[in-house]
Amino acid sequence: MTATHEAPFQTYEERLRTLSEASVEQHFDAFLDIDWDHPDFAIDPTDERWVLPEVDVLGGHAWYRGLPQDEQIRIGLYRQANVTKVGLQFEQILIAGLMNYALALPNGSPEFRYSTHEATEECHHTQMFQEFVNRSGQEVRGGSRLFRTLGPVLPLAARVVPFAFFYGVLAGEEPIDHVQKSILRAGDDMHPLLQRIMQIHVAEEARHIGFAHQYLIHKAPRLKRHERAVLSVAVPVIMKWLCNEILVPSKQAQKDMGIPKSVIKDLYWESEEAQKFLRDLFGDVRMLADETGMMNPVSRRVWRLMKIDGRSSRFRSQPASAAS
């Protein structure tokens, strides 16, 4: 039994302790658990394995598949580096938020230990991500200018509205986790360095996502009626905004990759395939919204307006094909 699927009789404190113990027993170091200088991990900008897999939103698009292979490789390496940079920036915001949150916790708080375990692991992720970006040779900026500008401010939400903050955590973590699991499950011939980074990230993010779920389920009954009403509407908006920041290439990235505006519109999120992909990203979060009382007639309309409505997962990490 994994640390994120504890027996139902466990208390909230026991579940957090289980997660903390799992972080002690199995954790990764960016510079011990990846042999960066191994010849197999060298990044060759002409390597065919940088061609994006079809499970990637861009990689499966007819425009990308119709490009010459050398252009597919160039765009593929740039995209992987830029997505990694966005993930790095998101995790820097998350770390700062966790520290803001932990600063206000009283002695004996069950959340303190796991918050700091998670922050430690996320620090290793940022080192791992930046090392990949550096070695890729790509001059990527990551998120949009708005996202990078708001970066220093967003962690303050962890002190002011921690419930909304942890939903925001899921808004960034769930899409990345969904995409990386899909790529790993596809079993395509991907570059071993990128594969190793994804394996490490997915393994530890399972605990981080599990903590956010446990926290939100535990805290939801303590919300006041007006707080629940406001947050229920805010949650789908937060989900869609941060999902776009994580997955949609910035204007600069679009320009650098040379993606036509018509293709961007189709990919994010006008085509049927793109809309299904977007809905599938949030099956687990919709399940959590049901469990925490964030679903009501008004908020359901907002989920639909954001185009991220749909059937909720029956269990955590349920594959989209099983949910349909």
C-alpha cells in the first residue's frame, strides 16, 4: 500500500505521519540520483528522441507531425526545456508558499513536518529541472510575463487563504503529473535523461498531491458558509488559469518555436481532442471538489464556463480511458 492510499480508519494526523515517513524512506537527490555526466544522458540537439510523442498536445497535432524531422527535433527539445522551466518556476512559488504557511503554524501542528518535507523535495526538483534546462542549451524563459511578475506575490496566499492556496497547488501539480504519467505510460523511445527526471518527479509528486488532497478534505468542514460560496466559484477559475500558465506556451515560446496562431488556437483549447484532454486533466480535482463541498449549481456553471467540467474520477489517478 502506497503512502497516498492509506487505510480509511487512519486519522488525518496518522495520514500525514505516513506521508512524512515515506519521504524519509524514499526520497531523491538531484545530484546523487541522476548521473548527469553519464554518456547516455548527454543532450544532443540532433537526437531523434526529442521528437515530441503523440500523447503530447503539440506532438500529436497534424501541423507538428507534418514538419521535417529536424524541425520536429528542434521544437521538441525547446518545448521540453520550456515546460521544465515553467515547472521550476511553479515549484519555486510553491516552496515560498509552503514556508509562508509553515511560519504561522503553532507548535504540534500535524502539517508542519510534511510541509517542510515537501519543500525539501521541491528544492531538489528545482535543481534537477534547472540542470536539465542548462544542459539543453535552450534559452527558455518559462512562464508568461504575467506569471513571472506575480510569482513573488502568489506565495502570500498561503498565509491569507491557505485553502485556496492548496487548491492552487493542485492546479499546477495535477496537469504536470497527468502529462508526465501519460508520456511514461505511452512507452515511447524517449531520451533517458528526461525519462529519469519524469520518473523521479512523478514518484514524489504523488505524495505532494496526496498531502494537498488530505489537507483540503480535512479543512473543508471548518469553512464558513460565505467562504465556501466564494471558494467554490474561485476554484475552477484558479484551476483553468494556472493550467494555462503551466501548459500553454507563452507568447515568447510560441514565437521561438514558430507555432502559427491558428495552431495555438486549435491546440489550446478549440479542437475536440484538446477539449477532451483539458477535461481529463481535472478528473481528480473534480472528485476532490465534490468531497470538499466545492460543487454546487453555481460553481458547476463556472466549471463548464472554464471548459474543465466533466465526469469526476472514481479514485485518485484513475486513467482517463477508465473514467469515460
